[in-house]
Amino acid sequence: MGIMASEFGEGWLAALTEPDDQLRTQWADFDFVRRVFYGDCDEATQAAAIEHLRPQSAYPFAVPCPLTAHPSVSCTYVVCSEDRVVSPEWSRGKARDIGANLVELPGSHSPFLSRPQVVAGVLLAAAST
């Protein structure tokens, strides 16, 4: 199972601008962005989120991680069951691989916008362990 959910994997490159000299791209297809990132948000929340999008560089993906192992601290991994960006199956596997507490929420890729109270509860619970 790959990291990308099928809809995102099939369309994300076409939804971006060409990279600039700093390898930054921007979202150009906002219908795609609404559908895959904010699918369970209301229209006003989608519009506000899109208004805050900024160029992002591919550079961090080109640099190897210097860690040879994950730190030995507790961690929590939130999986969104209808995520159209990161495959929920892949996320569950990675959570198991790193020994994370797995929390599964309904909804799409941005629960901090569609379910902020639920996410706050998850964060508070994680902080108390």
C-alpha cells in the first residue's frame, strides 16, 4: 500500500503550478484542493483554508532525514478514515511500525478544521500520557 490515497496520487501533480527557482509550488486547482484536503468542511471553512495556503518547497523531501532511529518517546498518530491525501491503510501501518498510540477519526485530511473540538481532545489526552 502506498502513502498516497488513490485520488490524491492520481491528481496532485496536475493540481500544482510548476516549481519556481526555490522548488516551491502552489495549488492551482482549488476544486481538487477542496475535495481532497477539506472534503468534510463547510464552504466557508474551505474558502478560509484556501485563502491561507502558501507556496511550499519540495526541498525538504529531497534531503535525507538525519535520524537513524525514532526517539524513544511516546507518540500518537491520528488517522482520518476518509483521508483522500494519505492512505488510511498506510497510516495505520506506519503507526504500528513506530509503536504509536493510534487514534482514528472519521473524516478527511483536515480534522483540525472540520472537528476542532475532537482534535483538541485528542491533543489533551496525548499530552496527559
